[in-house]
Amino acid sequence: MPQGSWLGPLSFIILIDDLAAGPILHKYVNDTTISEPLSSTFQTSDIQSYISKLLLWTFQNSMKINYAKTKETFLVRF
């Protein structure tokens, strides 16, 4: 598929349509964000299970994660 064509983003969106790894999932043309809101600092996070689901999905769909561009971010609200 030629770079810059409209078919590239469209085919990628079709490929990731069945991805459902976490409670809040933002799918972009070349990026995916998993978010997990926690109501308190004492609530247990389930993010590891969401990441495991994401890794299983990537394996089943023959896709690779670019670990050099993968990051974990914490947002604390008071």
C-alpha cells in the first residue's frame, strides 16, 4: 500500500476494530492509549490484566508493539 494514501489509515482502523483491552481505550491511526481511572489512591489497579489482553491481541493479530515508543504515565488528581 503506498505511503500517504487514504487506504493506509482506513485499513489500520479496520485491523484494530476488535481491540478491547481496557475500560477506556483510545484508538488512533498509529497509536492506542489504555486508560484506567481510579477513584482513590487505595484502589487496586487492573492495568496489568489490560496489558496482558493487549499483548494477547497483538500476538493473535500478528502485530508488534514498539516498546521504544511505549510509556506508562500516572496522573494524580487531588
